Amino acid sequence: MSTTAVLAASPVPVSILEEKQFSFGPEKPGSGTTPTSASPAVTRSFLLPVKPPTDDDGGESKGQEEKDEEKDEESTNNKLPSLKEQLVRDSKRTLSIRELFSVERHVAPQHAEFSLLDSPSQQLLNNEEFSAPSPAPPSSSSTKNIKKQLPLVVGHRGWLYQYLENTLDGFQACADLGCHAVELDVFQIKDGTLVVFHGSGSDEAGGALKHYIQHDTTNKSVSNIQDMTWEEVQECQFLVNDNPHLPCPDEAILNGRIPKLEEVLKQAKKSGLNLKIELKGRNTVKPTIEMVERLDMVDQCSFASFRPDHVDQVSKLDQEKRNQQEQEEETKGGEESSSYYYERGLLFKENIPDDFLQRALNVGATEVHLRYDTCTIERVEQIHKAGLGSMAWFRGPVSMSKQHFSDVGDEDEEMYKAVMATGVQQICCNRPDIVVGILNKGRSNKD
């Protein structure tokens, strides 16, 4: 039997196996073989168990239960992927954020002005490990001039571990925290009202009431918010009692309500918070943009979708507006007006296609939004070289809790630092306080 065979068959952990060599001479009579004088001695290696170390009292150095736990943990870690290795795949660079705060000047965040355009980041990409160019699209409202800067902090559905997601309270808390923007989800409901809600269902659709809304507070024949009227939406009560989909305190859930998009826009206009609007539901593109236009908030809003047709529709509306501007300029005798721009991102999930960048360009996207665990250095560099903006988005709390890595925790500092080190321009996260804390800590250490 080979050494490998012995190892595979042995129930003893490899860590306490020791290789021993034994010499074998000519076979003895009765062994079933015919000995010859020319039969040489043979030396073979075997893996044999070694007696475990003991304490002074003669007992095993560790209790059996503790050893079993360590064995299970080691086995689990060996099976888990490494996020840091995953993000540097196919790249010649390595992950490091040690140069993030390497410049002298310091600018404190100021709510909506916390774009970090003048933050301590001039050398962020100067060092070899951060050499990827990252030009933002021309005239972009929320990502222009982001080259060589720290990532912008975007609250995913607000600050959902402290406040009910997609609510006015959560969005205002992000503004007070110093986030650059919040991401939110928009649906057009039965009577034409635009509401901010996520719900359960697929990333491309969503809006289902299951896991979110108490069944006894709705029309029981309705299962999706898009099939409700505003009057019915106002009656909805969110589910409490350790609901993993809504991880904020119960008090926030009990007091929470679904807001209209118009309310959110007006609040953000006062606070200066930027809005990244995901066009989640059907027939949301045109009415959403029209509302943003009416409130004169184009420079404060951007649009995104998992659906290429939605992004393509935004691009066509953008071109119509540009054509209209050109005609107005000609009428005024060629007077130059401000550049018009609808910033729009195409969202990708797992299994990123090889031609992801071409797909984004085909529908006129100005940004590419990658799921955090697919946001590799190589992809970020490709996005920036194409002149597009980049964002890494984190999944909802339930999905994040089910995805484990050997080297980082669930949206802890190490996970965020790994994603930041890819050079991505924006981080859309569930725990914006941690990311803001990382940035502030870096500045404090520099001061």
C-alpha cells in the first residue's frame, strides 16, 4: 500500500502523523513468494500516529471536546473561500489599504459635501498597489472627479441595522452620519404612486409582501406592493419578532411606514444627501425621472437597475434631453447651457459574464455595480479604463448572513477593507457606520 493510501485510510489527523521508514529484506519461506538470493532489501515510508503531548499531570494537553471544536473549526475554514484571494484573482496587484491616509491634509465630512473629493486621498492610487486609473464619466453628478480618492459611502436602503430600511428616518440618519448617498428601491403601485420599498422576491423584480408585511394588515388577495393603492399601503404594518429580513430594533419596525418617493426626494433636497435610485418595479423609469426633473434634483440623483432594458430606457431619455438642449441653444443663438446628464448604473450579481463591460456599454450605462464578492481588482480596473464609474454593493442582511469566508466576518472592518482595496469608487453597504468609522479612524491616526 502506498503512503497516500495509508494516509487516506487512517482516521488519525495529519497533524499527529509522523513518517517512519522501515527496511524489508528478502521474503521468508511460507510467505507465498519464492525467495532469491538476489532479492534486495527494500526501504518503505509509512505514516504512523504519534502519541499526543501531555500536561504535567499526565492528561492530554487539551480536552477532547476542545480538540473536536478546533478540528471542526479547522475543517470549516479549509472549506470556506477567502474573500481577499477572490478579489485579487487574475490581477498582478495585491490588496492593501496602508496608503489610504498617506497625505497631509485633512477634511472633515460635511453631510452631502462628504464626497471626499478634497479628502486625504491624493496618494491613494499613487502607490504601485493602487495604480488602477479610475476616471469617472464626464458631467457625472455623484462620481465626477473621483480619481485617486477614497471610496464614497452609500447606505444600502439607508442604515438598516439601526433604522427600518427604505424609510425617511434611515435616510436622514445616513445624512447625519456623513454618508455621500443612500441606495433605495422604487415601485409604481396600482394608482400610479411611486413608493420606496424593497420586499422579498428576486433582485430583478421584488416588491413581494412576504417576510415584510403583516398579512392581517393587507388585502389578503394581494401579495405584491405593486398591486396595492396608496391608501392600502398606508395601512401596512411591518413584521416584527426577530425578523431576520428587518434586523433593526423592534421599535423602529413598529413605528416604520412606507414613504412616497416624493417625500424622500424633498427630504434629500434639504439635507443634500445624494440618492441612488434602483428602478425596481415595472413602469418606473419615466415617472421616476419626471419627478426628479420636476423637483430639480437631477444633479443629486442617479438611477440603476438589474434590468438592461431599464438602463437602456434611461439612456434614451437622457439622449432626448440632450437633443432638446441643443435645440434650445440654437434658438438662443448658440448660447452654451449646462451639460445635461442622467447617471445610470447596470447592476450585476454572481456569475459575471466575460462581456459584462460590453453589456453595460451597449445600454449606455455610465456606472457598473458589482456584487461585493465579484468586485475584483481586475474588473474594477477594466471599468475605470472604459471611463465608467464603479460601485460594490452588499447583499441584504439574510443573504449576507449565509455567505461565509475564511478570512473576514459578515460586513466587519476586514471585509470592508478588502473591498475598499480593490480601488472601487463607491461602497453600498448595510453598515455605513463601520465604513465611515474606518475613514475617520484613518484621518485621526494621520492627524
